Amino acid sequence: MRITALAGGVGGARFLRGLRAHLDRTPDLADSTVTVIGNTGDDITLFGLRVCPDLDTVMYTLGGGINEEQGWGRVDETHAVQQELAAYGAVPQWFGLGDRDFGTHVIRSQWLGQGVPLSEVTARLAAR
């Protein structure tokens, strides 16, 4: 079976995780393919980096690296880079990016700058 889902954010990511778990537990459906059309309406450029919060939340959730308490961001995240930027007065400060998350945004921005389409960039990030 081939399934296409529209998803984004915490709710969409949790739905997809549940869907995948259900498919994996159901012998007739275990080979099903799920394609996600992710929300990019909230994408933003911060500190010169392309940030795709909904795509990242889905990716981190399905990959087992999400901060479950928050529902977004990486598990066991630190915020040294964000704190350093705040010390310099860099804005905005309302969007809390973690250090590991910054790595995602740096490589995404680099690949996008090389002309790699966002769908391919997301596939590369998800593969890791």
C-alpha cells in the first residue's frame, strides 16, 4: 500500500509515528510506503540559516530524536550557540535553536545554497 499524508508540526509528526507503528504491526501492511508532504509555510531564515520547523519536527520524531517533553527540538539539546548570539544582542531571541539543531540548519542552508532541492535536502537529513 502507498500512503500519502499531509503533515507538519507536533500533531502531524505524532500522527505519522502512530501510523507507521500501526503499519509495522500489521503483517499485510508492513511493506507499506508512507510519503509525507510536509508543511513549509512556517519556514524562516534565522541568523542566515534556513529553518524548517515542521519538517524538522517530523524528521526528529520519526527518527527517534525528538524532545518528547517539548514536542519539538532535539532530545538532550544544549543552547550554547543561542546564548552566545543573545550575548551579542542578535535577534530574534524568541526562537530557541539548540546546538544540534543549528547543525541541521547549517547543512540544510549549505545544500540549498548549492542548488539541492528542499525535498532532496530533507531526504538527506532524514537518512542520517
